[in-house]
Amino acid sequence: MTVVYHEEDGDISVLNGKTISIIGYGNMGRPVALNLRDSGLNVLVSEPNAERRALVQAEGFVLTEIGEAVSRADVIMPLLRDEAMPKIYLEQVTPHLRKGHALIFSSAYNITFGFIEAPPFVDVGLVSARTNGATVRDRYLTGEGFASFVAVGQQATHDTWGIVLALARAIGALHGGAIEIKFEAEAELDLFLQQAVLPIFHRAVITAAQLLLRMGYPAEAVFTELYLSGETSDYLRLAAQHGLMGALKLNSLPAQYGILSRYERFNDTRLERLMEITLEEIKAGKFAAEWSKEFTADYPHLRQLLREREKLDMWELEQQTLDFLGRDIKNENDE
């Protein structure tokens, strides 16, 4: 049976007197560090990126070099991008690891696919928010909470789960419910969403936009209706709160009828098989190997794919709509 943890399951006092070192002050590292500090915990921050080092200090943290931060820590949270972490981990983290250390990740990717191997004398855990870093911070401040996954991959002490759940509570990850999961399942589910669900969403929206523009509908109306209004994200937010069927029933009756009566029209037997193939590639480590080569070569294929996608005429019309609506595009990478 699946275990779900809530606020009462995490005891922050487990971390009293302990030092938590955050490696990376980017998309996830910054909100985690701020939330932990606001929960009354002792936090050190390391940031290899020169541009963000000033931000660390400006927000009141003592900037600490990685080796020193690991040596001084009881709990180490590596929160750099997945592809950037293995080299830094090998060169700057492992030489300073000792018995009693706990390594707590926000992503199971590197452990699952063998890019990081923890020594047998340290605890290994996972607290993985199922949302982006900005939301982790915002919902901590508002008290809304967010869903998360938690896991223990290696128990070198008897307190691994206590540390994981205490961190989860201090970050705000228990307020929305934390599902116990295996390390490899977190990594595989995350990649599956990115590679089997979001591509379908992008394909559907781009195809719909191109069709509607070709049929003469105003660009501003097309992009607003499809996603810029937030109606689509509001629907998904309802699904997050009430389930997918609950969100459907909260729609108007014509919307319910339209969705249900046309659902089978878009049924394609190839879709499930394509999803199966995608999952098989993920589980076999094919994507991890492919992405490792891509990162090592400085992202040549990704750059090519982006250039090809950016050639679509619709993006100029989308930008005009964003300008018309007074919107600003902010590009926020993981780290």
C-alpha cells in the first residue's frame, strides 16, 4: 500500500543543532534554502555560478565553498542541475563525505542512472517537490503547500526517514501530502511526463494555433483562448485540487458534453504504444545516456531543435500578443 505523509509525520526538531548545506542557489536551491532558514534551521549555501554568488550574500547567507560546506554539514542537499552535478559531486563533495552524513536530493535522476554513487556509510534520501522552485517558495509563504515525493535510497543510520520527513516539513513539502516512492520511480515518472505527455500538449496547441490562424481568427484571440488567458492552467489547477473527473464536472454542461462526445475522435491506437516505447527507453537508461552525450558536447542537438522550432511564424504573432497584453517573458532554467 502506498504511504502518504502529512504535516504531523515530520518533526523539524530532528534537525535542531544540525547544519544543512545547500549546493546550488538556482531554481530549486534558492527556495529550499530560504524555506529551511525561515523554518529556523541552520543553512549554509554554496554556489559555483559567479553571477549568483552575490545573490546568496545579498539574501543573508554566508557564501561557503563546496568542500568546506560539506565538511561542516550534517545534511548535504545537492541542488544543481542534474547534468552539472556529477562532476562537482565527484571532485568537490565525495572527498569530504564522512560517516553520519546525509545526502538528500531533490531529483533521483543521477542516483537512478548511475551518474552519482553514494558511499555505503552515508544516508541517501529524496525530497522532490512536484512543482517548480518559484512555487515552492510562494506556497511556503502562503501556507498552501504542494505535493511531493519522498524516498530513502540508503540507510546508513537509523534516522534517515526522520531527516527526510523533517526536511520535507521544513520546506513545506508535507502540507500538500508527500508520497513515498522508490528513487527510480521518481526519475522515470518525471522523464515520462516530459517525454510522453508534454510533447503531445505542445503538438496539440501548435497544431490548433496554426489551424485557427490559417482560418483567419485574430492571433490575439487565438493565443489568448488556447493558453495565454490561463484558462487551460486553471483547468489543470482544478484537476490538481479535485481530480481530473472533478475538474470536468466543474465545467459548464456544454463543455462537459463537448469533451466527452469528441473524446473518442482523437483516439489513436498508436499513442499508447508510443508511450510504451518512450517509457522503455527511459527505464533502459537510453535517454540518460543520450542526454549525457548532449550535455558533454554543449547541447548541439538541443540548440538545433530550438532553432528549428523558433522558425515557426506563429511565435512572432505570439510575441505581438504578449506585448499587446503587457506580458513579459522570463526564461528560468533549473539552475
